[in-house]
Amino acid sequence: MFNSTRTTLALFLIFSTSHFASRAQTPQSDDALVGFWAYETKFDSGPAGDLIVVRQRGEWRASIANLEAKTKSQPNDVRFDFAGKGEFRGRVNAKGDTIDGFWIRPVGVTESSGLRDPSGTGQKFASPVVLRRSSSNSWTGAVRPLERTFTLYLKMFRNADGSLAAAFRNPEANSIGGTTLFRVGREGDSLVFTAGSDPAKPTIRLPASLLSSPDRLRIAWSDIGGTIELSRQSATSAARFFPRPPGEPKYVYNKPPDTGDGWLTARAADTGLDEEPLARLIQRLSEADPAIRRPGLMHSILVAHRGKLVLEEYFFGFDRDKQHDSRSAGKTFASVMLGAAMREKMPIGPESKIYDLVSAMGPFANPNPRKSQITLAHLMTHTSGLACNDNDENSPGGEGRMQSQSQQPNWWKYTLDLPMANEPGTRYAYCSAGMNLVGAGLTAATRTWLPELFDRTVARPLQFGTYYWNLMPNGEGYQGGGAYLRPRDLLKLGQVYLDGGVWNGRRIVDASWVKESTVSHIKISPLTTGLSAEEFGNYYGEGEDGFAWHLSQMRVADRTYRTYAATGNGGQVLIVIPDAELVVLFTGGNYGQGGIWSRWAGEIIPKEIIPAIRN
């Protein structure tokens, strides 16, 4: 799409604000800066291509992309480690015609320049791979690891008063330099991007320099830990800066295509939805300006009505075949897998006590009799009482602190060793590490690796395409969120629950579990969080939680609709409105901007989608 330049980490010139203020600028001298600039790089995702496995003379051999590995022959299990560049673990099926397994993409290493990936794709990920028999003693399958890219767009433009302004945009991780809009100062080939209420004392300063032949802009970008160079682009070559490419014809509603993934599709009108309001909605989203102060960076919107997919639209270069980070919306799979395990009569349920399930990991630090009372229900409602609060940077169990420490690669053990802060069931504190412990309980009770359990109980029955399940450093599955899924597949989860636990005639969870997990088990309020009204408003909104589902009500005219949702940072929102026979999914890139993405469902659904229902 455009050239990328990779440079080593370098010291940058220090620019004085007063220096820029003292030099007169003429609008004409800065006109050459107006327009688009862009940088893109790809990080190493490990080997890709055909994985070939051969069994001969008492051992297994494997090869992929000029890498080779071998291991002793086992009756059914097949595991390879390609010297830290990737792993495969699988199992020969009963007929011997396939090896069903997972490719494990290693933790992404930084490039030789020292650049690092600021998004969640730097973790280990497991993705399903099926190897099919190609000869009497060999099997072959395609490996496509999750790609790691970083794209930075810069738009420089003039404000109404003629001053030069700039907006950085990054679709992968919303790395924008610390704010949505900057002032631009220039002295020759030196630039400085500043933001703050007082131009003389900016709170953010990003120095940069212009390079000629060809036109490039060099800037230190802290989120990737190095210096990068953005090159001049046309609006066409910087198309992903926009929701839809510039000059695209006016949107015309189209029925989502049948792709063989299990979705029944239909025109919206055929299910009783007026197509005109939907067309106006997509046109408005397509025309949204991403360079405003608080842009909505919606990546997709999908709507299922009365059991059929009727709207599927993508923005900012995303499409139906591109897996999207689910962030904390993926936490809800903890509840789904628990319901599936209960249906299989596994020895586990919401009343199961986590320390009993994982006693083999003991002994545990900070012993406390209250720990023995923590149930999976407490973990799924963020009321475990452990010293874990993602909204408190000083909390020892906060997700950021847990994931950044290197002493304990087993995050289950790290969490189980935490001290207690409250009596279980009495205080609400959002805790990703606690939801991850549900994965520990499921793994122990089912004796199944979490990605395998997800594949067997959710992904295959729901006819998922390729997905990527993130892992902890010790190789176990992480249940705190962050799996990469196709939007159409994530939408299926809402339809399953709307239909009482069934997908295309196949039962996934019991109807009783759908009901139990989507009714209130904890109210979220200043009282239950122990926060003042002012503090509470900084982190939460009043509501209720089921078992890994967020419950709410939606007012439309004179009617109130019950809703339940799986939500994740950036705008990953799967919401079910039973009485309207609706399931809606948003994906987005407003990471760290909850004030923007949290309004999408509350504004678009009651104002533009539900009113479009005609019969």
C-alpha cells in the first residue's frame, strides 16, 4: 500500500515552544504539509504455509517453511516445537485420516530495529489446524498465524482560523500520540506537534523532522519504542484512514451474502425491518470524519433479526474474513464453556469453589479462610473478594500488573496467591484475572486444554472460521479476553442465547443455563463497589451483571427492552434484545475511549434499529 522505513531507536531534537512562537509563519510556507502521511510495518508472526507431518520408524517428523522438528512417536498425541519459532500440538483421529490440532504462534519478538507491537497480538496465540492424510504415513495442513501489523496515519489540515492542525490515527491499537488533535509548529525542516489548553505550556509535545527526497516525516513513537518515518500519501493510498474510501458511491443496502458458515441471511425487509433507516445509518457512518476531536472508529456493525443475518457492514479496511480482537467481550466464553461442560455432566458448576478445583497448584500465598469460599459464580460476577481491580493501578491483581510481571508465568497461580480484600460476594471490582481463573477451573474439571475445550464446545458446533485464542506465558489458555474472531462468528453467540442455547438445531448449552446466566446476580452501584458517587462515575455505570454477561434496559419510545451484552474495550459490543428478536454486534478501534464506544449501542439501537421494525 505504501513504503515503510524501519530505523533504529534514536535520540530526538528538543524543540522549544517559545522558539516556534517567536518565528512568524505564513500560511503559504506550511501548505506543503497539508494532506496525508503514513507508515506501515509488519512484525514477525513466525512461519506460515504447509505443515507436513510424517510418521516413520518410531518417530514423528515435521517441516514448515524450511524449519524441521521431530519427536518420539506416540499412539495419538503429536507435538512439535520448532526451536521457539512456533509449536504444533494435535491428536490423530480414530480413523487416522486427520490430525486435529493447533498451531501456536510464539510471542512476537521485536524487530532488529527494536520496534515492538503495541497491540495485543504480541502474545502467544493458538489457532486450529487440520492436517489431512496425504499418503500412507504423512499428513499436510495449512498454517496461517495471526499477522502483526502497525499502521500510523497522519492527516495535517487547516482549522477555520487558518492554523495548522494534525490528527494521528492507528487502526490496530488506537496509538495516536496521547490525544486526538494536535497543533503544528514549524521552523524550517523541524516540526513539533503539541496539545494542551495553553499553547505556551503544552501537555504533550512530539518533535519531528522533515526529510526531502522523497517527502518523509521522521518522528519518535513511544508506543512502538522507536523512530519511524511517515511518507507522503494520497487520499486513495491512505484509504484506511477513512471509514470508507474517498469517492465511494452512495451506500445502497445489500443483503449479506451466504458464505456457508451457518448463518441464514435475508433482506432486512423480509424480516420486518425497514431498509431505508438502515441505509441512512450506514451512509452516516461511512461519511464520519475521523479527524475530529472525538471520532467514532467503528470497524463493523452486524444485525441479526428473527434468526437471520440482515445487515453486515465494515469500515476502516476491515472485512468479514478478518479476525477482530474481541477484548473483554471474549470473557463471556467463560460462561458459555461452563454451561457446555455442565451439559456434558462434568463435575463443575457456578457453585464450584475455585480453590478446590485447582488445589493441585497449591500451596498458595496469603492463606485466608475466605479463599475457600470463592466460587466460579463470584469470579464471573467480579465479586471474588481477591485484591484484584483493573481500575486501580495500585491493585496487585490488576490485569496490567499481572501481565507485565515476569516472575510468575502461570497467571492462574499469580491470581490464586493474591491476598483477600473483601468477603466473597460483597464487593464488585472488575477483575480480568478472576475471569481467567474460570478458565483454570474448566481446565482442571474437564482435563482439557482451554483452546481445545473452546473448539469442541463452541467453535466447531457454531461453525466458526479460523480464530486465534490467546495464551498465558506458560502455554495455558487465557480466559480474561482477547481472542481474535471473525465478527460473523462472534455474532453467533448472541443468536445461540436468543434461541435458548441452540445453533442450527444443535444444542450448545441448556435453556436453563441461558436463563440463569443472563439474570441479575450482582448490582453495580456505589454501594456494591464501595466507591463514592463521583469515583463510581469515573469507572462504572449503574447496572447489573449475570454470569459474564452485562445486563441493562433500553428505552425506546414508551417501551423498555431487557438486554444482555458481552462488551470489550474499543467498542467490541455483542448485545441481545430478546423482545425485539435482535442481536447486534459492533466492533471498533476506540481503545481507551469508553466515553465514545459505550454510546454506540445505547444510541444506534434504540434510535435507528428498533424503530425500523415494522411488523
